Amino acid sequence: MKLVLPLFVMFLSFSGKAQTEIAIYTNYGTINLALYDTIVPNTVSNFVNLVNLEFYDGVIFHRVIDDFMIQGGDGTPVPPAIIDEFNVSLSNIAGTISMANSGPNTGTCQFFINLVNNTYLDFNKAPLSSKHPVFGTTINGFNIVEDIGAVQTDGNDAPLVAVVMDSVRVVSQVLAATDKDAVNNNRRLVKII
């Protein structure tokens, strides 16, 4: 019992620094994403909350542009907009997932995965009119993203054959020991035992 309480307290101290892994199960295969919880916590929290509500289940990738990105998440009812969260260490490079929006602070539920480096979509790069917050990266299944990017589309960039997110789920949360204070607190807890 003495060991259980300190371990539970240690888990709570790290839970705010968790690295979340998400699986997007599509009719083309599975895409695994690692989200940047510690860098853009509000954006990740918004996405994870929608995943936990099964908001994305059955939703399609409605906009696909080869050599650019695949966009999905246009579900209903549309949740409230969130404030853009940017960090200089994050960039819209191939494999990253970003919030889709129609202007500053208008992101809700739609997201896209970059097929190529689209750094001009970063907040600190010209043009200044189109900025999209990065909140994670593909860790497995980028070939699936590329396969989706290569589907035939109509004049509105909509796939001719639906690309469906059968389900989107939280797979795991990996403890990220990046905060020195949390690590030191962990060490103190271990010493108490």
C-alpha cells in the first residue's frame, strides 16, 4: 500500500506532461499520430476531447490535394472555435497534423495532415494571411496518408470514392519526462519509499 500511493501521486504529477498517441482507422489503413501535449496543450486537448466523444467516427477526409495535404474532421455539430496556439519549434512539414481554419482563432474540429513541407502555413512565415497551428506528427502509417493523397478527386478536391475515418481512438499516453521539476519530484517520491 505504501508503494501504491506514491506511484499514484507520481502519475498525477506526470499526467499533465503526457504525450498522447492517436490512431485514425480508415478504409485505407491506420494512421498513428503523436500529439504535442506539452507544447500546444489547448489544441491537443480540443482534439483529444473530440476523439473521446467519438466525434470523428464515420467522418470523411473531404478535401484531398496531392502534393499538399489531406483534410478531414468536418463533423457535426461543429464545436466552438479555439484560440490558435503556435510554437516556434513546430512547423508544417511533411507528416505533421495541423488545425484547419478560415482565419485567426477559427479552428474547431477540422484538421489536415501535410503530405509535403508546407512551411508557408507557419505563423512566422510569409504570407501572414494563412496560419495553421501544428499539434502532432505521424509516427506510423504515413504511407496511408500518401495513398489517400493520391486518390482521384473532383473539381472541389473531394475524393470520388469516400475516404472514411471508421474510428479515431486514443491509443496511449506516454509519460514525457521533459520537465526537470517533475523528474525531481518523482525522485523525491521514490526516496520516501
